[in-house]
Amino acid sequence: MAKRDYYDVLGIARGAGADEIKKAYRVKAKELHPDRNQDDPEAESRFKEVNEAYDVLKDENRKAAYDRYGHAAFEGGGPRGGGGPGAGGQGDFASAFSDVFEDLFGDFMGGRGGPGGGRSRAQRGSDLRYNMRISLEEAYRGAQKTITVPTSVACTACSGTGAEGGAEPTLCPTCSGMGKVRAQQGFFTVERTCPTCGGLGQTIKNPCKVCHGTGRTEKERSLSVNIPAGVETGTRIRLAGEGEAGMRGGPAGDLYIFIEVREHPIFQRDGVNLFCRVPVGMTVAALGGEVEVPTIDGGRSRVKIPAGSQTGRQMRLRGKGMPALRGGGTGDMLIELAVETPVNLTSRQKDLLREFEKLSEDNNPESSSFFSKVKTFWDGMKG
């Protein structure tokens, strides 16, 4: 029976690019795999047909020959030599499917590479996190902090190589420096971390007695950290190269400092703006006056209270809020009044308030309006 066109087998058009060819092969290989089609006696032959098509079209030179001459390009050994596509049977599939498998899972398993590839002998150190709590005042003006970080540093005895006397590690004889070994299991090629070198691709004959071959030792370090003005809870500061030392002389990771600003007893923050709730006496709210309020910079501001002010009234102090991180101006401070009812009154004070109440029927417009609505509501309910 004549062979089907390789492009038709994969369900793609001629001129398809490498990515499209690979994507189509993945779909077909998954769809037609014999393990998923055990009741279909033709599944294995169609599966091999898909493998054969991909085995040719994934290679630029063989694809070009096929585009020009068709199946005749591979008759009598063809450009490949030793037989045409599919001559290797299951072995060819293993080669083709291994490429896709490695492409799908290579990053997870350490990536592909030649000698010294896979996992590089020099591995980057891990990133570290440090949680720092600061006051609102420090967030306002910025601060210089010294922190102590327990971390791994390059071993001074072996200069970070892990080998006694700083000698260079040797290529792992088991994986030839790849850091992984392959095993054929049916149609699949499975990769595993090399058991000899642990995925590093290298071995050490004489491990350093100080770090036991890791190239790192544990140590506490003191670091000076610059906290810029305007930071808030959740701000992250990155100190490049201040994380854990790399393995076998690899680059160090980074240190990330996460800021948490403590709650303030006077001010509440909303972005660059500050809120301050200020209690005022009943007489000041009624007659008007002035009140002195604090500001986040440690200063004082006098605020005029208009006569007849009610609880919840807000006044704005321009430029008295928090600075914006990385420039961009300064926020405002909002003063919210809380009219305070006097307590622990003397007999004389009570008498004066009762006398004031008799004379103030027309001085409470909000109360008059409310109870007028209440009366209308009750009258409506009676009707």
C-alpha cells in the first residue's frame, strides 16, 4: 500500500514551520498512542506512521529533501543512510518522541545540554527573604537599618569549589557531565538525576574538609539597608547578590526585604494621605475656635474650627501627608472632627445646660428636620 503524505499524516499544510510540526505531532502522538487505544488493532501502525512523519519533518535537511522528491528521497537508504524513515522501528520513535519529551519537561528536569550541561556545575544560590517592621515615622523620612542575616557564604578554605585546596572538580564518569542519565522504557526515554553526582555533572575526589564538598558554609552577616522615604506595607527591596552563595562557585542569590509598617496611635494611612481624628469640645464646635494638631514630621499645625461644626467634618492640610515612593510629590493630611459630649457634670453645669436647652429650640436644624420627618411618617401610618 502506498505511503500517505507525511503532512496529511500530521494533519498540517505544506510549508508548516517547526513549531507547528511539533505541536501537531504532540496531539497525534497523544491521540494514537497504543496504550490509550488497546481495543484498536490499527492504533500501533498509525502511531508508527505519525512517528515516521515527524522523524522526517522535524529535520530541516530531510524535510527539504522530502518536499522536493517525496518518499523517493529516502528509497535505497536515502540521505539518512542505513534505511529510510521507520527503518529503525521503535528506536526511531524513541528518538523522535524523546525530543518532544525533553522539550516539554526539560526545564523541569534540569534542561538539556552537552557535557557540563544539564545542571551546570556552578549553581546559583537561593534567594532569601527578610521581613522588616518599621514605624510610620521611618516610612515618612526614610531610614538606614542594619540587619543580621543567617545565610550560606562561599567557603574560604576551598574558594567555593568544594574540593580540597581549591582543586577543580572532575567530569562525572556516569553521566559524562550532563547531570542526568537516560533509560529506555518501551516507546519512552526517561531521564533521571545522575545518582553519582546528584545532578551536578561533576565529582570531587577530595572534598573540602570545611564545607564537605558543598563549597558553602553557614554564617551570619550584618548588612546595611537603605529604606527609602514613602515605603508602605508590602514594599519589597531587592539586594542583588546578598542571598545564599552559589554551589561550586556559582553566583549568589538575592536578598528580598519585605516591609511592614506598624500601626500608628495617632495617624491612619491611606496611600500617600494621612487621617487624624481630633476630638473637639461641644462649645468649640458650636462657637468656633482653633485646635492644635500634630503632623507626621513632628511639627504642629493650628486648624480653625468653623462655628456649628458637626462630628465627621473634615478639613485638609495640603502637603502634610506621606511622600510618594520614588518621587511624585507628597500627600495631604485630613483632619476629622469628633464633637465630644461632656461627662461628669456638676450641678451648676447641668442647670446651665437645661436652661440652654429651653432657649435652643431653633438652634438644632438637623434634629428639627429629622423629627419633622418622623412625625410625617407616623401620621402616614395612622392614615
